[in-house]
Amino acid sequence: MSRFTRLVHRVDSNQRTIVAALRAVGATVESLGGKGVPDLLVGFLGRNYLLEVKARKKRLNVHQEKWHVGWGGQVAIVRTIADALEAIGIERE
């Protein structure tokens, strides 16, 4: 692999629907991804949120665990649309 080859960031199967739901409520969403870095940066009502999207029973990998432990701020693991909305302060009934 050459030094110019980009590593492909794998996206969990539920990420697209979660992003669409966040945007539907007026949030701005930027895909981050990287070695351990959470998947999404979400802006909503003047606040920023970091979201790690995981499908069903998937767990954090070693790089993600290390990043989460070392991060001094907020990061939420979300698996569903409801999880994502709750992480940004929207409670659904």
C-alpha cells in the first residue's frame, strides 16, 4: 500500500437513516470518521455532539475504545434513531 492510499472508513448500516433523521429535525451533520474518532459531529440548537454509530450488537474497536477513554468531552454511542435524537436532547414518546 502506498503512502497515498486512503483507508476507507467503514460505515455501519444504520448510519444513513440516523443522519437523515437528525437532519429532519434541523440538526447539521458532518461525517468525521478516522482511527478511533466518532462517526458524526452534530450541531443542534447551538450545541455540538459527537456520535459513534454502531449497528445492533457491534462493539467499539480497540482504536475507538482508546479514543473514547482519552477524550475529555462528550461522546455518545447510538444504535437507533431514538438513541441519536435522545443524545441531542430530543425525547420521543
